[in-house]
Amino acid sequence: MSNPSALRLRGRTFGPGDFAVMAVVNRTPDSFYDKGATFGFTAAVDAATRLIDEGADIVDIGGVKAGPGDVVGPAEEIDRVAGVVAAVRARHPDVIISVDTWRSEVAKVVADAGADLLNDTWGGVDPGLAEVAGAYGVGLVCAHAGRVEPRTRPHRIGYADVVADVIGYTTALAERAVSVGVRRDAVLIDPAHDFGKNTWHSLEVSRRLGELVATGWPVLVAVSNKDFVGEALGGLPVERRHEGTLATLAVSAVQGARVFRVHDAAGARAALAAVERLRDA
């Protein structure tokens, strides 16, 4: 597969050159970014509405913090996210709803509740997730997390060529997803910056993102306020990474990324609009 393909989710089509903003809603008490501001049910649903109003095409709902922390089992994860998915679906019938999970048992419940996309940021550790996506007719994000266990931070991980590793791993996951029934036009690949990668690896992926785009699969980038952005700017804390995030989004967009997972939907929308104007002038 080399010709760029369209991405189709919930009746919407994002072709090559189109940009979709995926806004994050964390139904967690310990998010690295918002420290639990949207953990409450009403707060989470209202946050989704605000982000949609700010220009989000996709709302990505998560119930487990990505980094190390308290154990959250499948039942608790379902309790955190399924009701929010149903409420956002009822309030916003046309919005694309994604759920950030690596567990197939969670995926089944949220697909029933109205999710359109399963965002598997941990790179297929549960092979059943792809089968759920195929059976329920929903999309799937195929990520590269360095083959690590969910919610762990590996020590001194290394690659001969991190971009080649990302491409080989994500495209193999994508082809497997199609083989188990996921629609080809509902599959994305994600290099998963900072997941199983150090700052140098994440910067290298960003510099060479065009190589992922050249595979033809729609590329998702999730760089918002991440550690590599802060470290690249001299060690900035999370609350001071906004400008670096927007710069990284723009570099990714110029190279052809299709979906942008962010905390600030309005800022991302404005940055991407500027890229479109510059590109199309």
C-alpha cells in the first residue's frame, strides 16, 4: 500500500491533505495534563461539548492514565468511559467518538455505547481488540509503543532505526486489522511519540514523519504537551509546552499527518488552518 487512502469514520471522509482534530477527554483522576479536571461525569461530558464547539472533529475519551499509577481494572475502566460515550453520543449524534483503550473487553462495551474508533495506544498487546473493531464495524488506531507493557516506561530502549521500526510494526498491525475484518478506510497508524521511546526517538519520528505518510495509511500524531516537547525546549514543565506542541503539530501537518490528538482543540484548529493557507497559497 503506497497511494494515500481516505479515512472514513461516521459518514465523514478525511482525504490526503485534510486535517482532523482529535480532542482529549480524560475520565481519570490523575491525568498528567489536567490533574483530574474532567474526572467527574458531568465535567467530562461538558468538556466534550466545549471541545466540539472549539473545532474538534473527534473526541477521544480515556479512562486510564497512560503513565504508571494506580491499577485500573477492566470493570473500572468500563465504568469510567462507557457512560460518557453514551452521553456524548446522545448529545452530539454526528461527532466521531474515539475511546483510548488497549483492552478488548472494554472495546466491546464502548462500541455498543456508540464509539466509532478504538485508539489502541499500546500497540496491539491485546490481539482481540482488532477483532472487536472488525465485528462492530468501527475504526482502529494501530500504534507503535516499542513492544512494552501498558503503563510502563522502559529503561534505555534502543532501535537500529526507530522510524523503520515504527513503519514495520504499525503497518503490520494495520494489515492484520484488515485481515480480521476492519475496514481498510477506518485504519490509522500512530508512531506514539514517547511510548517506548526517548526524546531523541520522538524527535526523529517527527523529523521523518513523511516516511510514515508515504506508506499510504492515514497517520495520527499525538504530541500534545508530551515530555519530548518539554525536553526539546530545555526541560519545560507540562504547563509551558503549548507553543512547542503547536510547532510540532505544524511540522507534522506539513509532512502529511491526517489526525492530530490534542488537549487544546481551538489552538490546534488555528495552527492547522494556517498550515492549510500556507500550503494552498
